Amino acid sequence: EAMEENLAASINYMVSHQLHNSVMNELSELYKAPGNCASLEVPTVNPMVWASMTASMRAQEVKFQKVLKLLSAAITAYGRQMENLEMTKIQKDTLGLLCNSFFEINCMRSGDSAHFSP
């Protein structure tokens, strides 16, 4: 089923153009993970493990952390919007998809969570 044209055009543009770093940093700060959602905090790699990683592994980890930080901000912003509201099925589905994306990306980082520091 087609989506409203202006919204579809906005989505198509946004998924094919990166936000400026300043905008990403501003939004990540504005929508930091709430204290009662510790699972949205992006863990860092244990310093001893970091020191033993190759440069390419570190570069990949930095990219994962960047994506997770943005996704955490998106989940937080969405959650703030939904506070004190009865969520519709599509809103629950959206939150589920966002959270599962966070989970899947985090799983891709490492098979051993002992490498990460809270």
C-alpha cells in the first residue's frame, strides 16, 4: 500500500542522505538514554581488549557504536513521544522493530559480551 507522497519523499530523501555530524551529535545529546533504560546505553569495549584489536576491528567497532548511539536516541525520542499514551498496534510494532534492530546490531559487535564495559 502506498504512503502519502510528501512523507514518502521525505523518507526516501532521508534514507539516502546522511545527517550532518553536528545534527547527529545534537540529537544524540538531546535524546540520551534515560536512566531507567540501561539497555539503551552503548557499551564500550574493555580497554585491554581494545588495545589488542587491529585497526580495522577498532574502526568497525567505532562505526557500530555510532549507529547504536543514533538508534538509542531514536528509540528514546520515540519512547518520549509515546509516554502516557495508549500505543496503537503500529506504534508497538515500530518500537519492537527499533528495539530489535538495536539488539541485532549489538549482537553483531561481538559474540562475547565480556569484551564490553558498561
